[in-house]
Amino acid sequence: MDSWQSKSFVMTKDANGNAGQSLLTTKQVDQLSDDKTATLGITPVNMKIGGKRESAQFVGMNNDEYIAKNLQLTKGHLPKAANEVVLADSVDKDIKGLKSLNNFFGIKV
């Protein structure tokens, strides 16, 4: 979130500062939207594969909004298809769970 250089975030009051718990209606988002606004979807994912637990956050964003446009990767490429994702550098690339992401969620890592 730091790399997004955002000055503020809008969340529902009942989210208690947790972006993953905030759920804005389409009407609320439409009222806030302008060229300096980005809409995000955030959801936690927890997996247990081969006795090892791994948790992550899926962050969805619109390609035509400023966060996605300004996103710079250290390697790889931005998603080109609906079933592709970008992983943070901090993700343990050796876990068997990465291969399972493809099987479980139907996404390419």
C-alpha cells in the first residue's frame, strides 16, 4: 500500500480500519470516483498444503486506474489474462501451495 502513494483510503465504518473487511456499495463507489480514485477488492486466502499453512491477500484492481497503471514489478509481467496473478517478492516461491493455486483457484502464478 505504501508504493501506491495514496493520500487517503475510504472504508466503511464497521471495517475498523481493515480494508479487507470494508464493503462499499456500487453507489458509494460511483459517488467517490474520479481520475484520482482507484477501486480495490481485497480478500484473505488461507491454505494448508502438505502440513504447511500459507496465508495471503488477493488484491484486485482495475487496469485503467492509477494504482494498476503505476504498478512496477521487480520481475515478471502484469497479468494479461483474467486467471493470472502477481505475487509479492516476499512470497515463499518454494512452497507447494503455489502450484496448488492453479489447481484450487484456476489461476496462473
